[in-house]
Amino acid sequence: MLLKNDREQLIRSLRTHRVNTLTELRRIEKLFASNDSADVTEAMTTAWAHYVNSNNLLSELRGMTKNYPFSSECLDEAKWQVIGDPTSTRSWNYCWLILTKINNENLIRKHARLLAVKPTMWGGRSPSPSSVDKLSTACEQEWTRALNQMLRQWSTPPSKSGK
């Protein structure tokens, strides 16, 4: 049980974006799990949106994908899909919605392939089909590992009112 002063301090740190890593945001989200008040929900919603929109999510994904940096285009597509998805209101957690969208829509496979066929990845040359397959597979494996590692932060979906 959080003391009132601790609760207010955590809400303030969320609103001022002093917390900006997945692990720390999850820690606070877990502390607030039993508290469904409007100020907590608003602070968590805003904090998660800031985490994603300030590129902290992309930075953390890229920190976990050193050999083949995670695709910003993949993340951008997931953001657009979440924004256009009427069921996205089921959660206050924009980050979780995006990560699950990437997973459920197989966006990693799509964007790994798109990256692998770019001539810029091959010094301006057109790559052979087997080279494209190898690079695409390597990106897909590394990006999927990072995505799964992030998704393991949630044992249950962060949804509103148990929906």
C-alpha cells in the first residue's frame, strides 16, 4: 500500500517525465495496479505516451538490437495502426499497445524484409535473393528477441477496468 505522499510523488515524477525507461515505468505501473483513480490513470497514460513519442522506446529497442538496429519504420507503422484501431482504448498503455501490434500484425517480418532489399544496405548494389533472405532473417531474429523481452514485462495485459 502506497502512502499518500509517496503516491503523489510518483504521480509528479510521471507527469514531469523523470521516469523514462520501460523497467521504471512498469515498476510504477505495478505499484498503481490496484489504484484505478483518474489522476493515476491520467499520469500513467501520459507517461507511456511520452515514453513512446520521445523515442525512448525506440532507443531501448535499439539498445537491445546492436547488430541490426530496430526499425524506426516498423515502430512508426505500429503507432499509426494503434491510433487507427478503435480497440486501442482498451488500455492506457500506449507502449504495450504498440508492442502487441508489432507482434500481432507480424510487422517485424515485413520491415526486416523491407530493410534487407534496400540497395543502401548493400553499398548501392542490388542484393542477391539469398543475401536478402539472410539479412532479413538476422534482423527478424534479433528484433523479435528484443520485442519478446519487452513484452515479458507484462504477465497480464494492462487494460482498463479488467476489460
